[in-house]
Amino acid sequence: MNKETEYRLTEDLFSTLEQFRCVDKGFNRKSGFGGKPVSMLMMIGQLTKEGPISVSVLKEHMHISAPAITQFINILHFKGYVTKISDPADKRKSMIELSEKGKKELVKAKEKLKVHMGTMVRHLGEQDTRTLNEILSKIVRFYMMEEGAKDE
């Protein structure tokens, strides 16, 4: 692929992803819970399967600034979706985990998302859905390789 084609495709992809982000925000507003808190709730649910995590671990995975993470965690804590626990290694730091209310909300949010995705699957059809899934899997592998390269 030549540089001009690569540049054009990169610009098109960037534009499409920006549009996708706007659509995603609209869907999350309709869900009644809001976009970023739902994403964070899902990430916390994924990361805390083995137990509480530190805020810094969440920050690494979400790629959001420390003040923004703290603000979201405070919102989730205020609403009763997460529990803060003192870090046994350093009492000045907090660990977080989903509360029972947070776990229930996460199940509801995932169900709403699955219903929405089912609609999208019907819209795309079988072949396009399979192609999309293959491409998304390649993207995940790409980012996992990138993370591995950073650790070396």
C-alpha cells in the first residue's frame, strides 16, 4: 500500500471512529446510566474478578487521567456501585470493587447492550457480523502486541 492510500484510509478510519464515539454516547445516554460510568463499571467488573484493585490499575487499563478516574470512582461510590477498601499494604491508598448494587447494575447494563447488539447483528447480517468480529479480534491482538512491546 502506498503512503497516499495509507494516509487516506487512516483519515477515513479516524473519521468513522469519531462518528462511532458520538453514536455510542447517544446510546449510553438513552440507557439512563451515562457512557463513561458504564464503561468504567464494566472495566471494574472485569478487573475485580479476582478481588479488589487499586485505582492506579484501573487508570492503566482505562487510559484516563488520575483526576478523571478519581471523579468517576467517586460518582460510582456515591451511587453505591463500588466499595472503597483500604489498601492493606498502604493505608493511605484505596482499593475498589463492585458492590452488590454495582454487580446488579452491571448485569442490567450488559443485558441492554446485548439486546442492542442483537439489533445491530440483524442489521449487519451474518457475513458482515462475522467479518466485523474478525476485524475487532485483530485489533485486540494488535493492541495486546503493542502492550507487550511496551513492557519489554
